[in-house]
Amino acid sequence: MARPKKTFKTIGEYIATFPKDIQTILEELRQAIRESAPEALEAIRYQMPTFRLNGNLVHFAAYKSHIGFYPTPSAITAFKEKLSIYKTSKGAVQFPPADPMPIDLIKEIVRFRVKENLSKKK
């Protein structure tokens, strides 16, 4: 499932380019982020769905073999133990699309990022 070479204006446009099963996963992820950060704005950054609140909050994207979730290096470090069953890098985690999305964990990470970004204001 190679990402189409297209410029997206909305998260909905991005999601619509994938097969139905992947669209369902991406919408579930989008909804979890919305619920955890209702004041965040949806955007496209780096051609990826992005939520912004006092700067970039989190990004996500679909790839051939995983769903990428990008909550910044600080969140990856803070949730290192809970994310240990997934492939991670400095600022990203890869969720296999065949497995159920860890929605509660994603919401917890997003709430952590909201606090982190809002504390930058002070």
C-alpha cells in the first residue's frame, strides 16, 4: 500500500486514498486523538495527518506494513515500557494493521502530549 504521490488538504482526503480496512483503522485513530485532544486542530504536515495544539501534537500515517504514529521522542521515552511490544524509533511507533489498535494507550499518549504542548506556553 504505497502512499499516493498527492498533496492532501485534509485528513479526510488522506484517509480516503486507502482501502476500506485501512480507512477504518485510520478513522479509529483519528477519533481517539480527537477525543483526547478536542481543542486540537486537524492539519496536514509533511503530507501526514497531523493534530496541532500550540505546535504539532501528533502525526499518523499508513504504510504497506504498518500504521505509523508520531507522538515525538519525549512521548516515546515516557511510554517506553507500554510501547515495548511495538517497533519504535526515536519519535515513532509502528502498529501492525492486522492487530487491534491500542486505543487506550494512544489516548493516554495524546493526553500526555497535550499537557506537554500546553506547558510550553508558560
